[in-house]
Amino acid sequence: MAAKAQRTPRRTDALSKERIIEAATEILDTDGENALTLRVLTTRLNTGYGAIYHHVANKSDVLAAATDEVIARVMTGVVIDAPPREALRALALGLFDAIDAHPWVGAQLSREPWRPALLEIYESIGRLLDALHVPERALFDAAGALVNYVLGVAGQNAANARALAHGEADRSVFLATAAAHWSQLDPDKYPFVHKAATQLREHDDREQFLAGVDIFLAGIATLR
Amino acid sequence: MAAKAQRTPRRTDALSKERIIEAATEILDTDGENALTLRVLTTRLNTGYGAIYHHVANKSDVLAAATDEVIARVMTGVVIDAPPREALRALALGLFDAIDAHPWVGAQLSREPWRPALLEIYESIGRLLDALHVPERALFDAAGALVNYVLGVAGQNAANARALAHGEADRSVFLATAAAHWSQLDPDKYPFVHKAATQLREHDDREQFLAGVDIFLAGIATLR
DNA sequence: ACCTGAACACCGTTCAAGT
DNA sequence: ACCTGAACACCGTTCAAGT
């Protein structure tokens, strides 16, 4: 008590951008996007602000790098030597699942869509569409449309996942509530939504996503 | 100076949720999403925090209501008595343009995709697809896919718009830089992206968006 | 009922100072 | 070079007090 306040001794094990990204990813995955603050990052890493800012530019940098990381893992993990149609579906599903598992990635990709992560996605999808014999003049638009569809759905899905926080029970309750709301709408004013209420309750997000990919591929096939 | 500090007299003209949303929309449109703070909202409306919180639940509420407002305007503005294919394209383009003009709407829709605004979109698109004779069993998936595509692209576009802040000059500089980057990539590792660099520089976002809608509609036509 | 504005509990980021 | 942690300039939100 009478002793002079002691500075905590400086860390001996090296901090690094990788270790920061790793810790940030863990926080994001377990506690969500709002839980990632510089403060919890410093305590988690037993360090100070300056140490973190010495390795990364700012908080955006951390989020962007963590996102690149997740996407890069998907891109290297997906098998590409399947027939192009199969490979395209597998790639789309891989991205969907990754964003479902890390909802913050979805938000990040729609916030900064020019990052290296997206380059890999464009390259893979473009190449696979080329293998599907999409005419060259249509390749750019087709790839753009497909990438946007995949990221768009994944992003929406992620938003729902974030909103529901955790738990499959929540999801069915949420869908049942929404479906009940839809079915109570005036069938004259909202014929489609009213009719679709049942499907809203029963649908599987992953299957619906794939159905959309198939519609897309069918449309692309007509470009031949 | 010796006088007692005087409270500013209370406002006489009524505050209302509408007036708050209106002011918020102006701030969002002119200065971007980050510029909307409760503080600037109070000064803009010559009022205090409590007055605002008396009319809205919180900041999210303001953003959500402002978004509903913008989308509702698009939905009532679009002509639906055109042939379904034309109407569908017009609707998609209307949404694209609205989100381009109000980029914060794009971010908001992917953050809270269950709002009333989205219900109207689903209803219109579902009904138009029905008019296109999409079989009933495929209607729900097709509508979901199309809505997600439209919002996905619009959202990405909005992200770019936000990143570029303002000005057409910025956009072409940005695209030229990105295209230069793409074209410098190793053609062996990135054949598609390397080849697509030219189109990246020259493409028109709106046209590419419509090309995607057409691919979609072509795919949907195969469901018949 | 409607409004004012001080106060609270947070943020991300900086930077002088330590090793 | 790498790290510490107090301090700064912000946030959104609450709430006692006014009319």
C-alpha cells in the first residue's frame, strides 16, 4: 500500500497482427459484432492500446483483415476440380455457410466490397462461368450478378442471424411469428405475401439460397 | 452577466416523428450515415434529447423509419400496369436508383431486412412473377432470389457510393485505379480478373444491374 | 403531454513516457 | 522497435426538473 504504484511489466511474448486478428475473430464469433471493442481486445490480449495500434491501423483494419481471413479459408477449402456447375454450387454454398457461421463477415463484405477477399471470389466464379461456356461478352455481367446474388443473400441471412442472436429455437419462433403476421394480412391487398406465409414458416434458408443459384445458372445458360 | 442563467424557452411549434424523420433524412442524404448523431439532430431541430426520445424509441428507430419512408415512396411511384416483365425491370431499377441516391438505405435494409418496407417489395415482386406465370411451387424461391439480388447489388453499390463520398470524378478515378490493379495481376493466376479489368473500368453499374435482372428473368422463365 | 439539458456510461484514437 | 495507460473528444441514452 505504501509501495509506489508499479507499472505492469511489459509483455515478453511478441504481439502480432495475426494474433490480434485471431483474438478479434474469436470475440466476433462468440459475442457478435458489437462486442468487439478496443478495450476488450486489450484485456483479451493482456496489452495496451498503443501495442495494438502499433500492429494495425485502426478498428476497421482489424475487421477487414479478419474478413479476408475467413473468405480466404473458404476459397482454398472449396474443391474446384468438380464439373463447373457442381463447383459453382459448392463455392456458393461454402460462402453461404461461412457467412452464416460468421455473420459479421456478411456485414463487412457489404461495407467494403473492394477488398482482396472479393477478388478471389470474382476470379473463381468468373473462371467457372467461363468453363460453363458463357460467351465472353456476357462473362463480366454474369459474374458480377452471381457474386452479388451470393453476397446479397448471405448478407441478409447474416442480418437475420445477428438479429436472432443464437439458437435454432429462436429461429423457428421468429419465422412462425413473421408467418403469422403475413397470413393475417388482407389477401386482397397482399395476395402473394398472404399465400407465401406457409412457405415462409417452413422454408430452409440454405435450400432457398441454392434454388436461387440454380435459377441464376439456368438464366446464364440461355446466354450461350 | 449578473443575471441568472435563463433556460431557453420551450418550443411552440410541435415536434413530431415525421419532422424528426424528415430532418434525419436530410442529414443522411447530405452528410452521410456517420453524420447522423442525436446531437446534430437536436441542434437541427432546435430541441433537446428528451424531446426526440419522446417521439422515437432510439436512433435505430429513426433510421428504420427513414428507410421505410424512402422505400414506400419508390413502391408507390413505380408504374405497375406495364407488362409484367417491363414492370419488374422498372421496379428493380426504381429500387436501385433510390438506394443509389440514399446509400444509407442500402446499409439499413441489409441490417434489418424484416421491416415493413421489405414486405411491400416482396408483394410487388411476387405478384409480378405470378403474372409472368411462374409455377406456384417455384414462386416463393424465385421471389426470394430476385429480392435478394436486387437488394444485394443495390447494397454493394451503395457501399461504393458511400466509400467514394461524392462526385462522378471520384468514381472514374476509383474504377481506373481498381482496373489498373486488376490488369497488373498475374494472368496465369488470375486469368478472369485480369481479362475483366477493361470492362471494370468501362462498365455502367446501372446497366450491369439490369443485365443481372435479365439473367434472372431468363432463368425464371425456364421454371415454367 | 411535451420538452430542456446536465450527467452517465460508454466508444475509438492519440501520445508522452517507459523498456 | 515495441509497449503501457492516462487523457481526449466524441458517442447514445437517461432522467430530474421545468412548463
